[in-house]
Amino acid sequence: MAGETVITVIGNLVDDPELKFTPSGAAVAKFRVASTPRVFDRQTNEWKDDESLFLTCSVWRQAAENVAASLARGTRVIVQGRLKQRSYEDREGVKRTVYELDVEEVGPSLRNATAAVTKSNGRQSSTSNGYGQQAQGGYGQQQAQQGGYGYGQQPQGDPWATNNNAGEPPF
């Protein structure tokens, strides 16, 4: 929609995503992302951490289930969504304002990690992580070799998987 503020945040998950369901059965996952910019201090000739931004994020439906099954605390993520401002009164009667992100897209950062992605087909069982593997605590941790892209086993019939330099593409 016009006038909405869409932002992209890169940071680390503060905690494991929390998956809940509305009374109508819609899944919603909430998580917080900490994003800390690095700045160069010319006086000391060193990189330093600037002030951290902590942003509460929520993602809905199948994406919520995929996030809860696939991402874990400490995972570096790229999150894009609509920034929302919400005001409320705390217990002491003081008016507070918070900023939250309604997530459209989220995924692991592949800057210092690898991932094998499998398309999900609707509802997932509690033992699946939404990416075709057993849930094992998130990206970046040691996992058993399971085949598939990025895990040492090449798909059969994939002309790009072989390392022959025939000079011409196979089409």
C-alpha cells in the first residue's frame, strides 16, 4: 500500500521465535532482531559497534511455522516488512510508543552460513523444520549430511552439476 514504510533489517535473533495460534487457527511467530551497525573511528583507526536496534517482528500463517521450525536464537537473518508504530499506556499510566515490523520476507543470512532449502507443502509436522529436514536447532549448527544442494550430493540429471567445460551450454 502507498504510504507504508517498508524496511529491511539485518541482524541476529535475540531469542528463538515464539509460535502461537489465533483462535481461528492462524499461525503467528514473534521474534526480536538485534541489529548493530559498525562504524569506523578515525581517531583510533578501529571499527566499533554503534548503538543496537532491537526490533520486535511478527510473521503470519505458513511463513510463521517455517520461521519457528527453521530459525533459532543467534541466527543472522535478513528481515523485510512494514514498520508499524503502536502507542499504549503502561501500568503506571505513562504513554509509551513502540515500533514493530510486520514481516513479509525472512530468511537466514548466508554471509557466514550455508542452508539447504526445500519448498514446504502447506502444514508441517512437528518434527519437520519446514525445509525438508528434521528440526535440529537452526542454521549454522553441525548437521548430519543429508544430501541435496549444498550437502555434497548432486541432483541426478542436472547438467549444471557436472564440471565439464564443453564450451557451450547444454541447450
